Amino acid sequence: MGELANLINIGKTVEEQLNQVGITTCEQLKKTGSKESWLKIKAIDASA
């Protein structure tokens, strides 16, 4: 597991999805924001 999985409410699966959309660090996630990050994941996984 990477650093994202250490955050609250982010497990291995969500971390993998974030990595797939180019978010691999806590700083990138913070900069992107939760809503935009979710929209990026939704674009690659309709079940999100």
C-alpha cells in the first residue's frame, strides 16, 4: 500500500482507483480536492 491508503476512509481499492487517475500522493489529492477526485474515478469506474 502507498501513502494514500493510510488516510481515513481510503483503503486499497480507492487508492488503486486514485492511482489510475493520476493521483498518487496526499498532496495531489489535496490539490485536486475530493469532488474532482471522485469525478475522475467515476469516469473510469461507473460503479463508484
